[in-house]
Amino acid sequence: MGGVGQLRDHPATDRDQTRHEQDQTWSDADQTVSDQDQTWSDHDQTASASDQRSADEDQHAADDDLAAGGDRGAYDRSALARERSSRDRAAVSAVRDESAAARLRTADERDQAATLRDRGAQGRDELARLHDLQDDRDASREDILLRAKRDRARAAADRAKAADDRTRAAADREDAARERAEALRHRMESADDLRFATTDELTGAWTRRFGLEEVSRELERAHRTGASLVVAFIDVDGLKQVNDTQGHLAGDTLLRLVGETLRANVRPYDVIVRYGGDELLCAMPNLSAPDARARFEKIAAVLTAADAKHSVTFGLAEAEPADSLQELIARADADLLEARHSGQSNG
């Protein structure tokens, strides 16, 4: 009989070892999940900090606008601040998306662990029943029943955690979607503010401050590469008389027509600037002076064809290696004055 008992004990010992290894595996999994929870907590803290930084940027931008009293130069600063805020929100949205995906993966892992624990509990129940059939009433039977009960409790806890992970993942996705929409809205507002600050509302040209910066960049590029650059100085003939005799609405209409005609007859990358009340500049890279003159003679002819009273006078200057922006513009202006004094209207 003793030999039979020893033979019976070996499988039980093996099963105990297997259960011990399973318990260790589940313990390791619990530690991994705990580490992941801490990582998500850190991500949430980072996201919260970014949200606060974005809110601060927006507030600073709003304060800047208010303090500026509508000054157009301030719109550029506030637009840049909003752009940074928009990028922050987009980054936070990406973090939350990643966090949501990780939580869903771990929720699946917890469900799988819960299933394994249920199976372990069922196995222990079966083992307890076998002990009953064998009429083995020693203490190990109670241990088996307690383990089965404990495994069911831990499986239930795992399923509860998995459900919580899914809920939090859904919330993360909602937050990420909301923040992406908010980032897009801020980006659009930033672009609108920048357009307002840099674009003349009547002609559609660059405003003087920002436009001269663009012309300066074209001049620096021409100096650096040796490429040609021609600047046209354009005067809208008789604009003051139109304003005085027909009203400023008629003058605005004339300026819109000039702006539209210019944009339709130059290249998309040529730089048009509203330089003054009735004056515009146009910087044309990689174009010769004769080609530029032919282009502006056509523009003048188109305007006169639309209305015989509409005309422009223009002067041209081609950039030289030592030119500053002021010198280049001054030469184009001098060419315009020479054309006007000679009595040869470009229109």
C-alpha cells in the first residue's frame, strides 16, 4: 500500500509545482500591468502639463491682441503662439491615442489572464472532486478548494480591470479626437490671423512690413545664387482724383481691379506688395528686365482696356550685386519718375 501511496503522491507534487509556476507567471503579469498603469499615469500627467501650457499660450496670445489694440504686427506674434499651442494639442492627442491603444491591448491580456485563471480554478475543482472520489480527506483538499476560490476572485478582478481599461481607453480616444479638432481649429485661426496681418484687404498683395521682408529675402537669394531679380515700382494713376470725385468706394474698386490684374499676369511666386496708398511693388526673380517690361506693359494695357480712365505708371530696376533693398527700390522709383516726367505713360 505504501508503494501505491507514493505513486499517487508524485502526480500531486507535479501538479503543485505547475500551480506554483502559474501563480508566479500571474504575479509577474500583475507587476507588468502595474508598471503599465504607472506609465499611463505618467502619460496623463504629461498630457495635462501640455494642456496647461497650451492654455497659457492661448491666454498670452489673447493678452497680446488686447494690449496691442488691434495692431496688425501683434497678430503675427499671437498667430505664432496659437500655432505652438496647436502643435502641443496635436502632440497630446497622439500620446492619448497611443495610451488608448496600449490600454486596449492590456485589457485583452487581462481577459486572457482571467480566462486562464478560470481554467485553473476549474482544474482545481476537478482535482478536489477526484480527492472526494478517492475519499482523501487530508488538508490538501481544503488548500485546493481555497486556491480555486482565490483564482475565481482574481479572475473576476482581472475582468473588472479589463473593463476599466476599455472605459479609460474609450475616454482617451474621445479626448484625443476632441484635442485634434481643437488643434485644427486653432491652426485655422492662426492661419486666418496670419493672412489678416500679412495681406492687404483691397489689393490682395502683401502688406508693406511683411512684403518688404519677402522682397528682402528674394534679394538675398539673388545675391547668394547670382540669379536675376527685377523690381517694379507701380503707381495707380489718378487714384486721389477718383477718391475725390467718385468717392472712396470707387477708389477701393480701382485698387481691387489693379490687384486682380497684377496677380493674373505675374507668376504665383512673384512678390506683390502694397507699398503706399497708390503705390505697389512687384519683385520678380529669375526674370530679365525686358521680359518684366513686356509683362507690365501688358498689365497696363489690360487695365486701360477695362476702362480708358484706368492706367498705371511703372518703373523697373534690376538687382545688382552690391544693392541693398532700399537702393533697389529707389532705382525702380526713379525709373517710374523718369517715365512720368518724359510724358510717356506706361498705360
